[in-house]
Amino acid sequence: MGVFWPNQQGRGTHVNISGAAVIKSAKHPEAALKLLEFLVNAESQAWYAKTNGEYPVRDDVPPGELLASWGEFKKDGLNLGQLGRFNPEAVRIMDRAGWK
Amino acid sequence: MMTATTVLSRPSINLWGIGAGVLAVVLALPVLVVAGYLFEPSGEVWRHLVETTLKDYVVNSLLLMLGVACGVLCLGVSTAWLTSMCEFPGRGVFEWALLLPMAIPAYIIAYTYTGLFDFAGPMQSWFRGVTGLGYGDYWFPEIRSLGGAVLMLTLVLYPYVYLLARAAFLNQSLCVLDVSRTLGNGPWRSFFKVALPMARPAIVAGLSLALMETLADYGTVQYFGVSTFTTGIFRTWYGLDNAAAAAQLSAVLLLFVFTLVLMEKGSRRRARYHHTTQRHQGLDRFRLSRGQAWGAWMICGGTLFFGFLLPSGQLLTWALTTAEERLDGQFLELILNSLLLAGVAALLALMLALFFGYARRLQGGWLVASAVRIASMGYAIPGTVIAIGVMIPFAALDNQMDEWMRAQFGWSSGLLLSGTLVALLFAYLVRFLAVSLQTVEAGLGKIRPSMDEVARSLGSGPREILRRVHVPMLKGSLLTALLLVFVDVLKELPATLILRPFNFNTLSVRAYELASDERLADAAYAALSIVAVGILPLILLSRSITRSRHAKST
């Protein structure tokens, strides 16, 4: 058993994210923005890396010990904003291919 | 006297009819909203579905129903007959214990069986350890399959048939069975020739409830990767982003439901069953020989083991390993929230069911009949579809109200309906009224019309007859209705997930959240609580059925 990074010769391994956003009708957009900024500052990201084992979103924060031991890999640079847009088409392709 | 009776009865009869009609329209609102999407053009997506996945949805849904129907009939009727009419060691325990699987949500039993029987589970690991075989060297039944889904649903849904069949067997006038015996019929012949045909309305009612649950199930088939209508609707709505096509799939699903409802009514229409006497003697159960008793014990014990003991034992094991970190103040709040929701919903559903059932008895016209039919359609509609059907009109109403309040008083009323428990309770009523209604109707059907006629001739109005004659006679059925809805609401997941107010969590939602993170062991704690809370009323229920039988016999 080992870690396998798919697509290293091609576009790179797909990366999923834990994201946060502020909705248009938010009552306190400034406060929300401050929270987001707090969540992505170096200290918080280091805490996340240590506590729940996710890759930090900042390049200047190193991942946790275990993840670091798996080494570097090529990441897919796809803009995640596109996922929602292309999802229906992807589902159709899956349907046609018989994927369940 | 004569004029007084006429004056008293006429207007109230009309009131029953009109009330039933209006209530049915309100209850049908979510379905109508969803059905309204039928007229949105979605031809291209529909064509895509027909070309690719629709056949799977239809075939799998049908096979699932067929399998579950066979399963629940075999388990439900046989255990009901054995525990009510035969005497064997342990019968008194099985009598109530056989209801226990009902407290386990189908998706939870699916998680536990997957945990037990998949490749890395204890069963296969043990097998590999003993035989020394490795992956791919041996055949083992795949639990995550259509057959597995049939098994899971059968194990938790058979109590619907058991419960109603048992009530019917116990309520059968023993004189009929005695006559059958004096005419030379043995236990088997008495069962097939007399008891079973007489219990048929109750058995078919239980079967149709179980099949409606099957059609509405999402958690189990989704987890097992079996494509049915419900997973198809989710996939079309959230995956293909096409509400219109999802609503069209729902409409096809509605055809299935409608067929079931017609089947159930049709089974009852051909004959009416009234017992000629309400006098019962003490039950003289069939004495079983040693071999027969062993067989009876195996049937009841096996059902109980696989339907309850095994899965809840696994849950308990998981829960014990996580108890320390899961037991906190939040947990108490989860329990209180769940009890509150389930209790209020069950009570409201019972009141509505009594109203509909009685309106129908008073007024057999097409208006009331179709009102009742419409009101009981919600049961087979997936909770998600109902939730969205509730959300759309309620949110629109809330926004209009809010706008008006702001314009008039400069004050925002917020989300009065869609942001509170009102929306959720309404969705529960739409979804679970059929459970109450079928039980109440089956109970009312067993009371001879001559009882009403006697009471009427003695000068009682319809409401007084309901209060003083029917409700006391129906006590068993009413309790059954109350508790069936209570447990169903406790287990309900998708509608709760979508419609709950912010920061309002229930046990089922918490169990789902943890399980969908693959934290099965952590989810076990909330799941086990659902089971535990669901068990107590089931015991009471079983007791009351037996007691009402005893009360009659003395």
C-alpha cells in the first residue's frame, strides 16, 4: 500500500478544497471579511495543517508532518469556480459511460 | 326529537366534507408545486435520461419493490401468526421484540451491515483468516447490491405488516376460528382458509406502507449504489441542475404510488369485513409440538437477530468506543429537539387522520374519497421533493409578507414560515399523514356501520358518536397511528435536513452528518439514540394491543 498521485504526466492531480464565502445579502460583510482573513492568515493555516491534516492554502505554510512525508506532487491548476458550471455536463458524460 | 336530529346532523356533515376538501388541497400543495414543473420545457434533458439511466431507475425500483414485498410478507405474516396464535417458549418476548427493527432507520442498518460484511469487515476478515484465502480467491455475497438493499429494507420494514397483521389476528372473533376448528380444519387450514383472508385488508395496508417506504428510501440505495427513482431525482436535481426533469421523474414515481394506493383500496373494496360479535373468549393458542416450536423459535429468533440484535449490537460496540467524546450538553438538546418534533407531528397527524377517516365514513361521496386519497399520497414521495415543494411556496409567502410589513410598518417580519418549525412540521404532515390515516381507516372499517346507526337512532350527532363510540373502540388503532408517525418522524432525514431552522439539529441529522463523513463509529451514538427512543413507544404499543384484547375477553 502506498500513496498514488494520479495524472502526474498530464494536467496534475485534482485538488478539492474546503472553502468559505460571503453571500451577497450578508448583514455584516466587513465582519465576515475579517473572519475570512483570519482563517487564511499564516497562524490559522498552520493550526489547520496540524489539527485536521489538510494541505494549507498558503504556500508559505508547510503541510503537516504526515502529508509532508508523502512528498511534492503536481496539482491540477483548474479554476474551482468552473466546477459548478461544468457539473451538469460531467454528470451527462458519466451517465452515458454508465458510471454510477 | 326527529327534527332535532336532522337539524343537528345536516350542517355538520357538510362541514366534514368541505373541511376535508380544503385540508386536502393544502396538504397537496407541495406535490402540486413540484408537479407544476411538469410544464417547464426540459425535453433535451428528459431525452438524455431516457437514453441513459431511466431504464435502470424503473427496473431497479420495480425489482426493489418486488423483493421487499416478498420479504415483508413472509416475515411479517408468519411472525404475526406465530406470536398471536401459537404457543411456544419465548413467545411473550417475541411478541414485543419483533417490533424493535422498526426503530432502526434503513440507512443506519445499511451502514452497520456494510461495516460487518464488506471486504474489510470482521466476517470476511475472519473467513480469510480461517481459510488463508486472499482478495478475489473466494465468492462472498456483495452487501452493497440490489439484493443487499432488498434485505436491508425488508429487515426494518416487515414490522409494518407484522403490526397490522397481528392486530387483525388478535381482533378476529375467536368464534370464527372455533367454528373452523369444529368443522375439522387443522391449524394450517384455519390459517389459510379463515384467518388469512379475514386479515387481508390489514396485511395489504401494512404491505402498501412498507412499499411506499421502499419507494421513498434514499439513504440505503444511495449508499449501496443502486440507481432508483429517488437517487435519480437527487442526481437530476443536484447533478444535472434541472429541477424540471427531476420533477418529471417525481411524477413518474407518483404513478407508482398511485398504483399502490389503488391496489390497497381495491383489495378492500371487494369485500367488507365486520365481525359479527365483539365478544371474545380468552385466547386458546395452538399448542406446538417440540419440532414445531423449534421451527417457530427459529423464524422469530432469526428475524429478531438479523433485524435488530446484530445491527444494534454493532452500533453499541461503536458507540461505546466513542461515548466519552460524544456525551455532552449538545446531545441532550438533540434528544429534546427530536422528541418535540416527533411528538407534535404525531399528534397533529392523528387529529387530521381521525378527521379525514371520519369524514369519509360520514360521507362516502367522491369529494371526500378523493380528498382522503390526495392527503395520503405524500407518504411515498421522497422527503426531499416534499421539502422543496414546501420551501418554494412558503418562501414566496414569507417574502411577500416581509415586503408588505416593511412597506406598512418599516419592520421586517423575517421568515415566519420557511425559517421556523412550521415548514418542517407541515412537511412531516404531508409525508406521514398516510401512516396515521391508513391505520385509523383500517380500524374504523372494523366497526360495524350498525353501531353508528344505533347511536344515531338514539339521538347522537356525528361528533358525539366519534367521541363516545368510535374513539373508545379505536383506542388500539389510535395509539398505533400515533406511535407509527412518532417513530417515522424521529427517523426522517432529508426533509429535516433541508427545512430545519438554523442551529436546530436533530438526532437523525447529526447521525447523517457524521456518517457521510465516513465517521460511522461516531454516528453510531446518535443512531443508537434514535433506536433507543424509538423502542419505548413500541413496547407500550405492543402492550396496549395485547391489553385491549384481554380487556375484551373479560
